[in-house]
Amino acid sequence: IAPTLDTVKFISKGMEIPIEEILRILDDEQEFKIKEEAPKFSSNPAVVLVYGTIPAGIPMEMIEDIIDTEEIDANMLKGGKEYFGLRIKGNSMFPDYLDGDTIILEKVEDCESGQDCVVMVNGNDGTFKKVIKDEVKQTLKLQPINTTLDENGNFLYEPITFTKEEIDKLPVRVIGKVVELRRKK
């Protein structure tokens, strides 16, 4: 019988073993199965943990509870790459990303300008935006893609721009770039 996600979390906390290690052990023993409706891959699947929600709006403290799992192709892990998942909350990245979508992110410390990323501001505040870098001005802009206007004709979702000094002082840092979007009906 496969353990539930709650059981795995309980064991992880009680034995002070990272949950990722328990999931790896269970997966290696081919007994691990958190949810029946998980997509099936023709190649060897790997489990990605979905850590709560990420605001697609203003930066807010990220929730780091494990709320779900997603499977990815194990070939994605080649080269030591690591992944995590987050559930989107908010509409600033509409229409490409909807409230409730799950994004699979590669753990990175930097990105190319124009990539959709999760960015931490002030250590605990995370947000999901398109990252626009201006190398000349040495600024980083977190750009929503939703172009909805309010009743006064102003954008409902405004970009947030950080200077080099703010990036270093706050700090502002990229923690993941989107590699997949998962949407459920």
C-alpha cells in the first residue's frame, strides 16, 4: 500500500529527513504513488513537489507547504537539474497563465531577459512575472502580461522595476524559470 502525501510529510517531520529523500526512496522501491490520476510517461517518470501557491500579482510571502505532486520525464533531470512546482494565484499573468494553473520550474539563480520566472523580493516575498533586464540602466523589471485596464484606463497590473542598489539591498533574486505549464479542467 502506497503512503499518502500527508503520511510522507508526517514521517519526514518526525524523522527529520527531507521529504525529497523519502520520495526518492519510495520511488526507487517502485511503491510510490501519491495520486491515481498522475500522468503516465513512456519513459521513467520523476516526481516534482508542488510547494503551495505563488502570487501572480503583487509580491507576497510564499507558502511552502507541499500541496501536490506532478510527474516529469526523468530525462529532464540530466545534468543535475532540479525542479519544483507552484500553483498560480492571481491574474497578472493572464492569458498565458490562469489562476489555479501549476507551473513546473527549473531551479535557477538567473535567467534571460523575457523569461517567465519566480522572483523572491525581501527574502520571503515571491512573485511570478516576466523578467525584463536592462543591462544599460542595470535594472530588473517584473512585468505582468495581463493588459486589462481599470475604469480610468490604467493598467490593472503594473510592472515593478528595481535598481541595481535595490536588487542588492532587498535582495531581489530569481529562483526558478518556467519549463512547463500544467492546467486541469
